[in-house]
Amino acid sequence: MSLVLPRKWKKPAADRPERRYPALVVMALIFVVLLLGVACLADVLAPYDYRTQALRLRLAPPVFLGGTSAHWLGTDELGRDILSRLLYAIRFSILVALGGTAIGALVGTALGFLAAHFRGLVEEAIMMLADVQASLPFLLIALALIAVFGGSFMLFILIMGFYGWEVFARLTRGVVISARNQGYAVAVTALGASPWQLYSKHILPNILSVLIVQFTLNFPQVILLETSLSFLGLGIRPPLTSLGQMLGAGRAFLTTAWWIAIFPGTIIFLTTMSISIVGDWIRDRLDPALR
Amino acid sequence: MDWQALIRKLVRGLLTVWVVVTFTFVALNLSGDPIEALVGDQASPEVVQQYRQKFGLDRPLWEQYVSYLQNLVQGDFGLSLSDQRPATELIEEALPYTLRLGLTAFGLGLLAGLALGIVAALHRNRPVDRFVMSFAVLGFSLPNFFLGILLILLFSLHLRMLPSAGADTIWHLILPAITLGTHFAGVFARFTRSAMLEVLNRQYMVAARAKGAPQARRVLWHALPNAAIPIITIVGLKLGDLVAGSIIVETVFGWPGVGRLLIGAVTSRDFAVVQAILILTAITMVLSNLAVDFFYTLVDPRMRSARKEG
């Protein structure tokens, strides 16, 4: 379209940009902050230990369904306090997802830098591995790794870290290659900076915002991956707990005690949605092309 | 797509499958001694040695690798631990169920997503649009295992309308298909909306309107084909999600497909079945990616002569 319209024609009322802080984003942000707070303070906030069993009080309903205030959200099949378990589950799920996303981001970014620096065969090899990982659903790769190497906690975090590295690698490679040709990078090189100095002190700070956005977009995916695997009984296993593990265990009691499954499920849903909303918002704010 | 690009994509696909196969071989070799797992640690060294020879584990690693590849090419993925039947046989039995569920869910999701996306685009920024887009966000943020449980709770346990597990009748298909399809409906609705918005204000749309074409014809005949490229791209990209989603949904609903077979095999560490599913899925994904690429050329004549861009 080559037609040039006067400015006020170009943007009808309905198309005006959204407010700076839409209510939904604020709500999502508050929820994320609350969640992080709960994750940090789980041991302070929880009225009971998440492993304490009380078999005589098992499957007690939450307080709004006729339960007592001794167990606000009721108890599970072993009489463990669901509120306490929920708080600890939030902690474990957030911790695993944060650790996993961080590992993936570090490895991916490093490989992206390597690919951009060496080009040639190194780049080809890294990009081919990225292609392979991207062409297979990661859940399948994770399941295969668990089948072969078993289900230890450390391995599980490593598997979570395996997720998403290829996105970081591709992204980093792309932005580094384009950043290297920009004036500041050429100038710094001409002044005698080593490649290491160039990358760590000059290019990395410049592409950090892109990486942070990718981090917030990857984080809910890793939470979903963790909860899915734990739900299937192949991720975080008892005596540890996680949101997915609680939900999976609660499945067996849907007829008698649906709350065991519904509380962790709702938290998973709200968590992934809130972080996605916040992540999308940050991306829109940081990406000038979309403004 | 010219031949060069096609061949390059084929080579890339083959490399992908080769990496997956090699990865499985290495992983299996790193995982420990399969003979020990088979005969237990009480067995005498002679028995262990016998088994080693029987399975060819006394040969050098590269010979094992070559014969491993040969077996795979001949479709021999080994025997399942649980009942000593070929892994491929188990997959063959489960595959029709997975296809029935997956295709139904994908079809439902695509139809609903297209319809919702078009409606939203036509009512841009009006309440209908907001409502549809809220549904879309809800659809793809609800984890499918949780949605499945909510549906079971409502339709099976509360209303007692639909069965919650099994695959005997058409009724058994409804809940898992809705669970799996909702995610795709949400994703496709969002993409269809933005793809439609791209084209709805083009000059050929104005021209179509000026010549008096009714709205339905304008949307389906003029706008949709032009919006098809990004929609097909996302459909292709979401095939992986379909595989991952069906693994979980099949487990939630006790649907006897490949996904549930896989979870059972991972739990009992039945390597033959796991590797067979992994490798066959890799091949399927590579082929479907090629198919999507090929489909572009059918939809967009410009791509037939487009430069090779990988």
C-alpha cells in the first residue's frame, strides 16, 4: 500500500496502543511475585511439614466444604496437610524450573557464541544438533533419557536444562553475528580487544534484553514439562513433591477427594498463564518492532 | 521448491534420524550392562559370557553399532521385555488408536481454531474478539493433563454422561479428543486471527467488496487462501505438540495408544519399545516436515521458483 494517510486516519480509536500497565499484566505480575514469595518462604508459611502423615485424618475436606481450620485445604490420602504440601510443591516446581531454564540458557547462549565466533564446521554441527532437538517433541527426548538413565533428582534437573538450549543457541548466534558487524564491535576490535572481551563486555550486555525475554518465555514451558513428567510419575518422585506430582497422585481420588488434584492443578494453570502474560508483555515492551 | 532445496532438506532429515539413532545407541551403551539387568547379579560368569556372545556384546563397539544400524534398517527394534514380542508389533497394535485420537483432536482443533480466528478477525477489538481471544489464551495455557481431569470430573463423575477411560465406543473418544483439541484450537485461533488481519485490509479485498462479492465468499475465497501460509507453518510446527500432547492425554484417559505404551515402557525401562517409538517418531516428524514444505509449494506458486532458503 503506497497510499499515505494523515496520521489521525492511520490509527482509529480501536487500534490505539494498550495502556502501559494493563490490569491483566498487573494481576499476573502480582501473582508471580506472590508465587516467588511462597517459594522462598515455604518452610515459614507451611503449618505442617509436607511429609507428616496422620492416617486417622486422611482425606479430610477443605474448610469451605465442612473441614476444620486445622487443615485449611484438607488432607490427602495419607493425612498430609494439603496446604503445606502445596507450598512446598510450589517451591520445588519453581526451583526445578528455574534451575532447568538457567542451565538451558547458559549452555545455549555459550553454544550460540561459539557458533557465531568459529562459523564453519563448529557452527554447522551446533546448528544441526539444534535442528535435531527442535524437530522432536522434547517430552519424548526426556522420556527416553529417563528410561535409560533412571529417575534421580539431579538427572531430572539436567534433563530440564536440556530443554530449550537450542532456542537460546539460535537466538544468540543470530544476534551475535549481526552485532559483530555493528560500529561499536568493530571499534572495540580495532582498539585491540580480544574476542573474549568483545563478547563478554560489549556484545553480551547489548543482547541481554533479548535473552531475558527468551528466559521468561521458556520458563513456563519448563514448568509445564516438569509438571507433565511429575504428573506421569516420572519426574519428581515421593518423598519429594511438586505440583505435577500432587496432581498425578490426586487423580486416584477424584471421586472421593477431588480437591487433592484440583488445588495443584489450578496453581499450575495460573502460574504458567501469569508468567506467559508477563513474558509477552516484556517482549512487547522491549521489542521496538512490535510497538 | 527447486530440486536442490528439496535434496538439501532430505539430507537434513536423514541426518536428524541418524543423530537420533546414534544417540539411542550411545545412551543404551552408557546406561550399564544389559546382560546384568537380564540375568541378575547372581549369575555365574560363564552364563554371562554365553549371553554376551548370544547378543553379540563381546564384539567391538563399532561392529555392534553397524549391526545395530542393520537391524534398524530391517525394521528390527528388538524384543519387548514384558512379553518378548517384537517392539514394532506392540506399536502396530497401538498405532490405530493414537491415529484415531490424534487426527480427531487435530481436526477438531483446526476447524474450531480457523472458525474462531476468522470470527475474531472480522470483529477486531470488539467484545466478540476479546471473548474469543480470552478463550484462545485459556485453551493453550490450560495444561492438557489438568483439562483432562477437569473434564473427567465434570462429565464422567458429576454429570455421568461420558466414560472416563477406555476406547471401546465412539463415546470414549469425546473427552480425550476435546482435551487434546482445545490446545490446538487456542493456538490456531490466535494465528488465524493475526494472519487474517494481515490480509483483510489489502486492496484485493476492497476490490472484491467493490464488485459486490458477499462476505462469506470474500473471506473464504479471497482472504483465507492468502492467509494460509502462516497458518500452514504453525500447523506443521504443532505436529510435535500433537505427539507430546497425546502421550499425556492417552495416559490420563487410559487410551490404549502409542503414548500410553511409551509411558508403560519408560516406567518398566523396556528399552526396545522406547527406542522403537523414539526412532519411528523421529522419522515421522522428519517426513511430516518435508510434507509441510511440499505443501507450501502447492499453496503458494511463488515458492515454486523461490530461491533456496533453508
